[in-house]
Amino acid sequence: MNKFKNINPTIIVIFGGTGDLAKRKLFPAFQNLYLDGRMSEKFQIIALGRAEKSNEEFQSYVLDNLNTFSRKKGLSDPETQKFLSHITYQSFDIDKEDSYQRLNATINSFDQAFGERANRLFYLSITPSFITTISSNIKKIGLAANAKQDRIIIEKPFGYDKTSAIELNEMLSHTFKEEQIYRIDHYLGKETVQNILAFRFGNSMFEPLWSRNFIDFVQITVAEEVGVEERGGFYEGVGALKDMIQNHLLQILCMTAMEAPASLEADDIRNRKADVLKSIRRIKPDEVDHYIVRGQYDAGFIKGNPVPGYRQDKGIAPDSNTETYVAMKIYLDNWRWQGIPFYLRTGKRMEEKQSSIIIQFKPVPHSSFSYGKEGMTPNRLIINIQPSMDIKLQFMTKKPGLSLSLEPAEMIFDYFSCSTMSPEAYETLIADALAGDPTLFMRWDQVEQAWDAIDTIQQVWKTIAPTNFPNYKAGSWGPEEADELLARQGHAWIRNTQNKIKEEILDDTDIQ
Ligand SMILES: NC(=O)c1ccc[n+]([C@@H]2O[C@H](COP(=O)([O-])OP(=O)(O)OC[C@H]3O[C@@H](n4cnc5c(N)ncnc54)[C@H](OP(=O)(O)O)[C@@H]3O)[C@@H](O)[C@H]2O)c1
């Protein structure tokens, strides 16, 4: 979380250096860190892919992608040209030991050029099924033999259920100690997500209200307008529960509900988050339908344009039962939150792209105003994570005029008014990994608890197929059952329209 640490000489090895994530997020992040003076004087990126390519060919491919995806672009910038000279390409086959021997020789040659053994950061930007092979070969060749200097970044998903995640972790532990493993959830690198901690624990006025005594319910939404795009093959069989709830939404829940950490040290923060995950009430198999709604989009319209249903998308089976939408009600069994519902929802092909947290406060105990109830909106605190990046406090005021009637008003803190060039999530996270700061990465017990929290749902959904898919239209806010989930408790999803002007200037290449 501290971006101003000294970074030691480092060799960064990107497995999957030719892939989609590397081109859209990783190289732009390294370039921006370099341009901002946050890379060591001595660093080299070794990008791996199967094809034979020269360094020049690969550097020119990276430059093209920087011009498309980097927030600072790159064409004709001499500093970016210097950055490119720090990139080496090597053809590599994950399954062949010989590739690791050649990689070892390349790493050693850079160590020699640096005049010291550099730190090593292995970035696994590949399909998770390769993790075991890569990790065991790294051990065999001794590529990450120094526990103090060598780290590995693992992309999500970490496993596909609790059992597979435990196996994966056990296997990784043969090569890496826990403190060397950086499990990424890029949501945690977003400025507005980190700001939740600053907002909650840097102010005294909100924290006394932050509990079951004053809060009625909390809603966390991560909605996408896009469908599966080119990633149908990946998404099919994964679904929204594993792709979004198990990681991003549960992490946002942790930031919203955690107790104050004793310090900003990584383990103090991660201990408090792990407490939240442990306190999630585990539901029984016969309660799944009561607490969780799953959905799949049908054809519809997004911003007036027709779009196909999920089952008609590329790479998707025509009878697929993969869920593209999940809404759930969560209770936290602890002193602060007992009895307060946390409503989480995520979906593809929603009416509007938005990630937000809405805290609704309890109504006034007695209203002295005799002008009808229609004007009595409860107090709300809305934290918009993206595309709007703001915090809104909604409250009632007197409507100007002779009569004493009320109308809702709001105060807004707008992140854009502070900076329009805040770092991208991957910049923040990579800077932290280079500096050896794991605060914003997932510790193993957090991952395990997050899988455990959805384990029963996964088991039940595996055995009982949905009977009503597709059950929501593209361009809507999801299936009707999701409204009923809240209506049973007298609640409703709150409409939270995003600021369109800002959406236009935001990076539209965001990933989930
Ligand atoms: N893309 C995203 O939006 C996104 C978002 C969040 C998380 N992630 C995660 O990031 C990881 C990478 O995703 P991606 O979308 O970048 O995947 P991708 O575009 O399919 O790239 C896969 C990479 O793996 C390499 N590869 C495949 N087989 C190989 C082999 N046998 N030997 C050596 N290299 C091999 C490919 O290299 P060649 O084809 O050049 O050989 C390519 O560079 C995944 O874990 C994914 O879940 C991706």
C-alpha cells in the first residue's frame, strides 16, 4: 500500500507474457510504474510464450498494445522506448523441463549483468491448470530458492472449489512459503476500494454509526453491461458465483464490515478481513433457495442495441446452465452485525455497469413531519467504486418554501475532483508485490474461508439444475426472484444511477 518504498533489483518472469491479461493490464502497469520512477534502476521483464519471436518483434508488439491500453500511451515517448529495452522475450513450453533450464540461464545472465542476485517475481498469467507444473519445475531447477527474495503472483481463480483450492495451496507450499505467495484480486488494488479503509478508519464521525444499531441493511452490487465477449470458453462452467462472488464481492464485504485493524501492517488488516469471512453464516443445503438467486440472461437490449442471450453467445452450449447472475443475502454472526442483511448481487448484461456499496440507515424512530411519507427517504451512504468514483451521503432537508415539507438532498465527495490520473489497480498491486508488501493480496486463510462460505451453494447447484434459465433479459437488473429476495424483508434494490460524463473519460478496458 506504500508506493514510495525502495524497490530492489528485480527480474520479473511473466508466464503467459503473450496473453490477453499481459497485453491489456500487465505491460501497461509496468510501463506506468517505470515512467513514474517506481521501478528499480536494475530490472528486466522476461516474457514467455510458445512461439519463436525476436526481442524486437515482441517489444514492438508491446508498444502497439501500450498505445491502445496504457493510460499514458507510449508512441514516440523516449522514456517508453527505454522501458521497452527492459523487456526480453523467450519462447517457452510450460511442459518441457528444457524451457526452465533455458529460463534459468537467462535469469543468471541478468544477475551477472546487475552484479548481484536480483529479486525474482514470477507472474503466473496463465490458465490455472498450469500452476502445478510451473511450480514443481521452479522447485526442481531451483529458480525460487531464496525465500526472502523470490515471490510468485497467482491470478484468480485460486482453485475452483474449497477442495481444489486446498490441494493447490498444499502443492504450492512445496515450492513457496506463504509469505512468498501473492494471490491477486485486482479489485483490492482499486483506489476507491482502498478508500473504504481510509473513509472508515480515518474519520471519527461514521464509525459510531457503523453497526446493527444504526444500519438497516447493506447492498453490494457489481454489475456489468458486457456479456462473456471472447471469454465464453473460460466462463462456461465457471459462472458468476465463482468468478465474482467468491472473490471480488466477498472482498468488498470484508472492507465494509471489518473491525478496525490494530495497525496498517499486512497481517493486522488481513486478520480483520479473515474474521469477517469466518463470521459469514453458513447456510444448510435446504436453505440455498431461500438465500440465493441464480440467473442467466436471455436476449435483450443494452443501451438500445439488441444483444443475444447467453446460450447464443460464442463458445456457450445451447442448453448451458451456467449462471451469469447471482443475488444473495448474507448474515454475519458477530456482535457488530448480528441480524443485519448484506445483499450481494452481480450479473452480466445488466442495465448499467456499476460497482457500488449502499449503506442504508434505519428510519427515524418517529416522524414529526405531517406532510406524508412520500418524501421520507432513509439516510444512505453510497460508495461508488466504478465507473463513478464517489461517496454520496443522502439526507433529508427542508424543501424551500412556506410549508414545512422535506426533500432528499445529497453531499458528494468526487474522487475525480482530486485526480483523474489515479493509478490502475494492477499498478498498485504490482508495485506492492515488487516491494514485498502483501497487504492487498489474499492470504491463504482468506481464500479458504471465501470458498467455504460458498461451498454449500456450489454443492447444491451441482446436483440441482435450474429449471427456469434463461430468466432475465439482457439490459435488465436481473431475475424477478432477486427482487422477491429483498421484498420478503420489506427491502428493495436501490436505484443508483452512475454519472455518465465520468464514464466516458474512464478506461473502458476494465476486466473482471
Ligand atoms: N484476461 C482477463 O481479462 C483476465 C482477468 C482476470 C484474471 N485473468 C486470469 O489471468 C490468467 C491469464 O488469462 P489470459 O486471459 O491472459 O489468458 P490467455 O489470453 O488465454 O493467455 C494464455 C497465455 O498462456 C500461454 N500458454 C498457453 N499454453 C502454454 C504452454 N504450453 N507453454 C507456454 N505458454 C503457454 C499463452 O502463450 P502462447 O499462446 O503465446 O503460447 C498465453 O500467453 C488466467 O488465470 C485468467 O483467469 C484474466
